[in-house]
Amino acid sequence: MTADAEKAMRPEDITRLFVERSNAGDAAGVAALYEEDAVMAYPPGSTTVGREAIRAFWEKVLASGPRFEPEEPLPTLVADGIALTATPPKDGTGARAQVVRRQPDGSWLRVLDRPEFLPPAV
């Protein structure tokens, strides 16, 4: 990712930028969407902590060339520089949700990311 790469200026931009960068095989660009100490609840049953670990994780995943489809974001909940974003997944994983924080330059980065979770079995 280059230093002049597009920043997420709205919380909803992060989902679009994730898809664009993932489909380009840009693990560093994907990781740049996260705060330095962000926590990603993935792979299932574990967590990946920190931008560098998130970059290393996506580098492995993106090496096989997966294609991601854009997903329409659900309404974003924003309060005092923190936002909750979510998308209904097209791949049947139940739900996706992220907490993002406004940065000093006005852009937004992910703090917490749960890329997939299934509803509880009843």
C-alpha cells in the first residue's frame, strides 16, 4: 500500500476499501484499515491482535487469490467518534460487525472486527 492510499473518511468506506484491497492481494493495505492495536476475532475460535499480525494473517489468506464481493452496509451507529458498522454477508456466515474510531485526521480505522459469526443455535 502506498502512503497516498485512499483513507476511509466515513465508517462505511472501510468495507469497500477492504474488498478493493483484498481483491488486489494487498495485505498491507488491508492491515492499514486497522488501528495499531486492533483485535480481529478471526480465524473462528481465536483472535488476531495488532496490525502486523492482521497483515500477516491476510497475507496468507490472500496468497490463494480469493475474491470478495461488495456487501451493502447496514445503517451505521455513530457516537462521539466511535462507530458500529455491519454488513449482511453474501457468503452465509451470519453477520459481520466492526467497531471503528475516528482518527485525528478525520479518517476512520477498525478497532474491533468480527468478520463472521453465526446466530446462536436454538
